[in-house]
Amino acid sequence: MSNFRVLVVDDSPFMRKVFSDFIAADPAFEVIGTASDGVEAVERTLQLEPDVITMDLEMPHMNGLQALRKIMALRPTPVIMISAVTDNGTRDTIKALQYGALDFIRKPDGAVKLDIRKVGEQLLEKLHIAVEMVKSGNFHLLYAIGDGEEEERGPAFGRTPSPADEAGKAPRAPAASASASAPSRLPSPAPKPLQPEPQQPAAPSPELTKPAPPSADAQPAEAGAQAPARSRGLPPPGPLAKLPPARRARPPAPADGLPDARGALGLPDKDGAAPATAKPAAAAKPQAAQEGAGREARPARPGRTDFTDIVVIGTSTGGPRALHEVLSALPESFPAPILIVQHMPPKFTRSLAQRLDTYSALSVREAQDGEPVVAGTAYIAPGGRHMALKRESAGRYRIALSDEPPYSGHKPSVDWLFESVLGMKELRRHAVLMTGMGSDGAKGMKALRDDGAVMTIAEAEQTCVVYGMPRSAVELGAATHVLRLQQIAPVLVQEVRERN
């Protein structure tokens, strides 16, 4: 069995050597090449066809974000970002996750050798996760989110459709995952866009009915099958377009043996001359990007404290992209607060909240201990702290943060959040589990369903980057609805807004 092939991208010769040595020491991986900047990373990706890429964020000539976007446009490949824990580093990391990166690790500061060793171990762990997900078929590469940087940073290749764009149109299918029986080399996704699915209504049926709770001897849902917990009020999704199993054909190589990627990408040639081909026109900027790009997160604004509904959301790998899809589709008048746990280290959750706030009509903020909870605001648990909903005697609610040890293997924990709203039957509770590895949240969602929660939604396999946490919820009988990512916001709006 051949090893998984890794391309290491970093502008520091020292860090390229360190990461290459760590990766090469693991018999499961082979370092097939390195690159010192984004331009070289794109060229070597097309030439060498790696299975996984490690990508530094800050590099000369073309940074990691720009290289990531071009790679995901030309030859989508699992990418693990190497991020500095700085304000710019955390912001760019969140962008990278929305642009299609699988995950990230924090870059060592170079002062302490133990830090470098720890980072190397984390990198190997992420690499193993990446290849295991692709081999198992539980991994999907998503189209990247476009934004206002497209015109400055190169060709655009997609943006998040607005609700108006999606009216009467079925959601676009993600790239197909690898087969569980695939060989050790990871298959390349096809370069051309998928064909749209057969048309289906964008909005759910006016009547959403819940399936009966599963019996004790109910069988777990099979992967890829229509789960019995699917909403009866929504049409089943159409078939996914199939991708050919063959690798993408390599572009003709010039005399030096490297693919001539520079001209096709709108990059200058090696002598600095402008490319002969015209740069593709950038797509129109999303309205949210035009109105809010570059601003800081909005301050907390007055909102209803006498709400009757509460939404709790949990997600992990692929979560920033999924949260963008859901929160950007909710209206400013959404009459319920939203509490969110995204598995992420400290400092990064604040950048995530600021990024999502830019694109959402709701106010999105990193939660603070003791702050009042109001409708129309989304609260993201800070990295490294558990978040719970706390009821006060006056019938108001506040955020409660905790430094207790990890729960269900995570801190913050989705189970911790979900279980905090058990017993609050004066509220109509709605729980959502989206893409992520493992099972955090499934136990709490099952407890909520048994406690009378109105809706417990698991994201469907077809749109999950990693079908782990939602699968656990479905197999446990915790989900009353199984919905594609694009269906989650409309269903929440209908169930919460119309009831109010």
C-alpha cells in the first residue's frame, strides 16, 4: 500500500524542514514536495497531485489564502492551514475555513522546542483525520464562499447565494466523497461544476410534522439512505451528480517540467511579465460584503428578553462554512436567540464571530459570562470555555461560561450547551447538529428530544463536510428532522417566526 502524499508549503526553510521531518517520520505519509510561497504551491499542486496539503498563511508573492482559493478552484484538495495566533492570523484562518480549508493548527512561536514538537504532533493528528475521512467516504469538499476580496485577490469561483438567488432552485450539491473502497491514493474531485439537481421548492411545506419517536428496536439509519427522521413536510433531495473516478488530467507541461499554471491563473510569468490571458471577471460581491466588509463586530443591541423560542447549535469540522450558510440566511427580525458551540481554540472564536457578524443580519458575538440573552442575537461559545443558558428568577436568561474540564471530549462542549436547556419547558427549544467529527451533541440532543424539544435537526450527509456528529444523532434516534444545510435556516424561520 502506497503512502499518502503530502505537499508542505511554508516560506521558512526551517519550518519546511521541521514539518517535513515530522510527517516523514510517520510511515503512513510521504512528503512529495515543498513550496516556499503561494505561487509555487499552486504549481506543485497541479504537478504533483498531493493527497493533502499543509499551507502556511503568511507568505510572499502569494499568501496562503490566495493560494488556497486558487487550489480549491482548480484541483480541490484537503488543506490544513498553519496559523499564527495573532489578530490577523486568526481572522485569516476563519476566512480559510470558509474558503474550503479542512482544518488548521496554530503555528509555534519558534522560541520553545516543546511548542514545535507539540505542533508537529497536532499536525500528524490532523493529517490522519483528513485521510481517514476521505477514505471512509465521510468527507466532502465544499464550494468556497466568495466575498469582497475577489476583485483584489484573483478569479472568483462562487459566492453564497442569497435567499433571492435560491428562490425556486434546489441547493447545489457538494462534491462527491471518496468511496470507502477507494485505493490509498485519494481521488481528485472533477474540475467542472456539478450539474444542478432537479428543481424543488426552496421553502418547506407550510405544515411540518414530526415523525413518531423511534421504537426501542429501531435500526440506525444507513449512510446515504433517506433517514426515517426526515421532515415529512420537505421533499426528499434529488440525486447527487456523480463524479468520474479518474483523476483530473494534468495540464500540458512546458519544457521545465512544471505545469504552466501562471497564465491560466492570471499570474505573472517567471520573468515578471503580465499573463497573456485576460483575468476572469470577478463575480458580483454579496450584498453583505458590500455593506459590512471591514467593520468590527456590532455592539450588542437591545432585543426582546421575553422570547418564547431558543435555538442551540453545535458543530465542529466544517462548522464555520456551515454557520455562515445558516446565519446569513436568517432575517434580522428572527424572534429567538441562538446559542452556538463551535469546536475551536481560544482567540479564534472571536474572529469567527466578527466574520459571521459581517455577513449576517443578526448580531453575532462571542459570548460573555453573565450577559443577558436577547432575541435576534447569536452567541458563540469562547474557545476553551463551556457555555450554558442560565434561567433567572425574573424569567430572564443569561449566558453562563465555565472553566470545568472537557465534557464529551471537548471544551467547549455541545452536550454541555444542549443539556443546559433541559427542563426549560417554558421555552420552545430547537437544537441543530451540523458537520463535525465524533459524537459531541448527540447525547444532549437525544435528552432534549425526550424532554419535549420542538425540533431536533441533524444536517444531512449530502451537505456535511464530515458526517460524524449528525450521524451519531440520527443513529441514536435523537433527530426529529434530517435536513440539508440549505434547508436548515428556512425551516427554523418557519417554525420560530410564524409561531410568534
